[in-house]
Amino acid sequence: MASANWRPPFNIPVSERGNMVETEVGSATVDNATAIAFGEMEDEWGNAGSPWRSFYEKAAAMPNRLIAWNINRDFSPGHLFFRSVDTNRLLAMDNAPFRVHIWKPSHLPTKEGSNQVLVMCMIHNLLVLRNFHDLGAADLPIVICDLNKSELTQAMEYWVWLSRKGNTTHPDRAKKFFAVYDACDANKRYPCFLQLDLTVRKILSGGPNPVPPFIIIHSFNKTEAESIKAQILFTSDRAVPPQSIMQFWPNTCGGPQCPKPDCEPIQMPRDGKEQAWVLDPLGELLSIKHRESLESQGEVWCNHWPCKEKQTSTKKLLRCGRCKEVLYCSQEHQRADWKIHKGVCVKGTGRDPDYNGPLIGLMANGSTQHFTSWHDMVDRRT
Ligand SMILES: [Zn+2]
Ligand SMILES: [Zn+2]
Ligand SMILES: [Zn+2]
């Protein structure tokens, strides 16, 4: 048996085009992009509203209430609420700031402006992907390469395969790595696949940071007639937004004047987790901390965001008496959350969050039902 920690052989020469640099797009820039998306960009679509506005209308009308929007209130980040998959809180889109970390080959322009443009182009996508998470989604990575479509597909397949097989010495590992490496090397890709692979795996190993719910792999390859959409590598299947909602996601770049169909910047998961690139969250590729964090599935936290109280078998939380959708550890925290929660609190619309262990959902006909997981609930309620 060889070592249990197989690494790509480091005697592969790493060319100059191989170095990856990480730059951070701060939360103020992300907030600014969000404000433009819901302000100037939205205005350009006129009275009918943008395709995203129509997405949120449809999503909020679904009985599962994973996205909630009181339609009497403006289309704005403070009025769009998401049910977080990890803490089961109903949080507003503007609840918590997040940053974007962009990894790119060192020869590319590092000007702040180019990063801002990239974030602006993807902002609606980033917001919907990020907001189903409460924990661990404060730093979202985008990794930039110039792979063509088939190389990118090969790379995504390699990472999914690797996560399923762990970090162990699978006999096929070197063969699979070099299949992608050689294809990229023959076409002088930036960065080389060795660097790309190391970057992705560095992010997945977490280190001092939580493993993000997904990594966006964005290619700027322009040699193919069809532009290449960025791909999403999800770090667990519950990070994939549910198909029942994502089927409504528009496939546009955001320009009201754009004549091209299907020009979204990121390949969004419209067809559910089976069609998405999903890593095995229990595989050795991901950090131990990440595996532990998945154990929080099924907990309901006090909806006052700074609070970490959760419902347990011995501690029942209080429930909002009006919508019955959210729980609180105390009346004090209910009062503290009210100025935000009142934006979505409507009598009689709520999903029942009061469970511990298996999920209990309130069905459209008013009955309650048990579910084995969040996805089970989503699938069976729609
Ligand atoms: Zn377009
Ligand atoms: Zn609390
Ligand atoms: Zn309420």
C-alpha cells in the first residue's frame, strides 16, 4: 500500500502561467453590487420588472416557503427571506454581509475593477446561492481558469470522483488526474491543472476557515464559439438549492436589451441535486470540521440572528404566534428580531419549524407530516 495521502507528483514543472493569486472583494463592494442590481439594473426593466423579480414572485408562492416575500413590500434585499438549510431560520437577504474571494492566474489583471465587474455580472446568482446558508457562507470562492468546455467538464468530474474515493490511493487516481492535466497542458491552459487542482483542494480543506457551501469555477476561455458558463462545485447536496424553486431561475445575463438566449453567467442547478456537481461531504477531500457542521442538520435556531440558542429535546423554543414560522429563545429576542421579521410575518402562511430530529412540515392542506431530511421535505411538498 502506498501513502494514504496521494498528491499529484510535484516534479511536474509549474510554469509561470501556473501561479494562482487570491484577492478579496470586500462586503462593501458586494453590498454596492447588490444595491445596483435591485436599483438601477432593476429600473431598466421597467414596470414589468426583471426576470429575477418574477423568479422571487414564483418562488415565494410555493407552499414550501423556502423563500418568502410579502408581495405588498418592495422588491428589495430586506424583504426577500430565505429558509437557511443549516439553522432553519427565516433570514432576510440583507441580514449578513459576505465577501467574495477570487483566485486567478497571476498574469491576469489584478485591478480591483475587473473583480468588481465579475461580481456584478454574477450578483443575483451569488445572492440566491448564498442565502440558503446561515453558517459558513461568509466567504464565497470563485476560481478562474481558461479551460474549454470539455476540459472544464472533465475537471468537475475529476473532483466529484475524487471526493467519492476519498484522498486515498485509488489505483485510478493518477490516471484520472493526468487525463485532465494533459488535456489542459496540450492547450497551454492558465493555470495548469496542477495549480487549479491544488487551489480547489486548498479551499475544500478549509484550514482556519469554514468550507464554503460551493466553489464557482469560472472560465474566461474565448476560443470556443459558445461562451462557457461558470460551473458550481457544491460541497454537499443540501447546498444545492431545491429544484422546485430553481426551475423558475431565469437564464439571462441581466441585460434588458440582450438578444442572446441562455446567456446566464453561471450554470445554475435547475434540475435538482442529481444534475449538479456535488462532492461527497463525508469524503476525505473535505475538512473534518465540514463533516461535523453537517450534523447540525435538522436543528432550529432562535431566529434572532446573533443568538445561537437552538431547540433541543429538553429546551422548547417559543414560536411566533402570528405566522408560526419562526422560533425564539425568549420574548426579548422576539422583540429584537421584530423590526426585520415583521417584513415577512403573515398570519396563517407559515411552515411549521417546530421539530427536533426528523423534520415536520406543514402541508398545504394544513396537516403536518414527517420528513427524513430537508430535501425529502422539499421534494415531497412540491
Ligand atoms: Zn445576455
Ligand atoms: Zn435567542
Ligand atoms: Zn411571525
